[in-house]
Amino acid sequence: MQPKLALAAGCLGLSLAITGYTTIARAESTSTVTACHDHAILSRALKERYSEEPVSIGLQSNGALMQVYASPQTGTWTITATRPDGMSCILAVGNNYEHHELGLGGPTARDDTVRRTDPTS
């Protein structure tokens, strides 16, 4: 099983293990399954199971709080959206997390693309 798929399956399993059941929301236009739980429970589970803690947050136009959880130790990351009622849903999960400070002149996706495709650099 690929690492991202295994992690996604693990998150769904984590979702089931947290409360013994899960609220599954199926997007009407896609076949994506989203696991949702109380924010405090999901946040605690991500920390205990994957050593993930919030590394960035943002407010979406619909009022939901978007958070990126990540662990430098495990390299895993999770993106969640939390509604004003406190329900958090896992939007994406992955591996190979890297932290980059803003404004320090580190590589960008564009810089990386140029290096890979330009044989003269």
C-alpha cells in the first residue's frame, strides 16, 4: 500500500477508533470521503497517534478554520477544516512534510521546476 493511501486509511481508521463511529460526508460531485469529528477529539488524536500539531491556520470565506497539522518527527501532515460549531473534517493527509520559513529565500515550486527542466543551470 502506498504511504499516502496507508495514511489516509489510517486516518479513516483513527476516525472510527476515536468515537466508535464516524460521520462521513460524501461530496456530491466527487467520490472523496471526509472523516469528521469534534475539533478537540480530532486534534488530540492527531497529536497522540501521529505526533502532529498545528503549524499553520487560516480562516476560510465560509467561516471555517483551516489548519495544517504536521510532525517533523514522523513527516506526516493533515489538513482540517473546522466549522463554527466545532466539527472538524479531515480534508487531506500526506507524508514528507517539510517546514519552510517565509521570507528566507528558500526554494519555491517555480525555482525547483526551473532547476529540473533547465539543463544549463
